[in-house]
Amino acid sequence: MMEIQELKLFNGLTEEELQRSLVCSRSGIVEYEKEEYIFTQGERPKWIYMILSGEVLLEQANLSGRQTYAECLGIRQQFGVVDLFLERERYSYSAKARSHVKLLRISSHFFYGTCEKNCVHHSKILFNMMGVFAEEAEKNSKKVQLLTCGSLRQRIALYLLQNSGGNKRVELAMNREELAASLNAARPSLSRELSQMQEEGIIKMEGRKSIAILDCSRLQEDLADFVG
């Protein structure tokens, strides 16, 4: 398990300041087993969560119950931030443990009140929170860019380029149905497009959890019209 002080929120704090801040912020470590819901879509936001170990799946469903969005998060990532700070009445998505997870849970009290002793660590954390907001803004910008691509092939190309990390391989944290939801597509359509791209020699499916990029220039060509 990663150390709490490795989280961006606690950057620059001494060990003493960290311990005091955990008390001041009413923070606590909570654990969930695989497939257990941390919160469900429609619950009232009360906490922000930061992942210390394991993976969490964020998922959103429409009124008919169809999954319309999915995103997998890992260590050092956070969730519940936007809904809490926008003071929404309900979470706009559900959060479910994809494996056994340990999370740092922080009460909204810490962010909406001021420390009675005007502690230095409180000010540091509020400043660090701006970095967390910046991460959320960047993530949401990429999400909008992905979902506004004109065609499914373009969305697949952008997803692969965004998640390759400069390598020629993308490890999939999500299953095929979840990936389809994250790309705003039906699973059969996604499977057909991936198969077509493999036949054209652009990618190679390596099992169910890995995609090798064979021709990066073709992916960039697929995006040319969208970027232009």
C-alpha cells in the first residue's frame, strides 16, 4: 500500500502536520471488497476518496439502466471531488471496487470550515487541493475530447494514444463492456471496429487485457480530420 504522504493533497507536510491534518480533516482509511459499492449513483455526496491500493470503477447509467459511462481508477487517484465541491444533491455516478481497495476518505467538513487553531497544515492542504482540481480539470478535458470525436474509430484511436504512455502497448483495466461504455459505443460495434483495425494491421489484440499498437501513424491519420 502506498503511503498517505505520497498523495498530492498532503504534499509538503511534515509527519507531525500529516497526523494532525488527518485528525482535523476527520479522515479515515476505509476498505472495500471486490464488487462492493463505495457509493451509488444518486446518493448525497459527503466525502472525497483517494485510492491507496486497488482499483475503483466509476460507472454511470441512464434511466433505463443502460451503462453510459465507465472509468477505471488506480492508486493516487481521487474521486467524488467534483460532486462534493459543486454541492450537488446526488452523485452523478457510482463507484465500485474492482478489487480489494483501501481508500482515504475525507469529510467535506474540512474543506467548508476553517480550522479553529488556523493550523498551517490546513492552509497547505487547501493550497494542494488546487493541484487536485487541476488534475480533475485535465482529466475531464481529455474525457470531453474523447467523447466528441466524430466516429468510433476516432474515439478508439484517441483512447489508445492517450493511454499508451508513449509506449506501443495499452493495458486495459476495463473489460470490453466497460470500455465500450467509456467510448459511448455499443459493445458489438466496438468489437467489430477493433477487429477491423486488427485486420488492417493497425493494432493487435493480445488477450482481453492488452492492445499492441502496430502502426501509430495510422492512428494519428484517423484523428487528422478531428484535430484539424
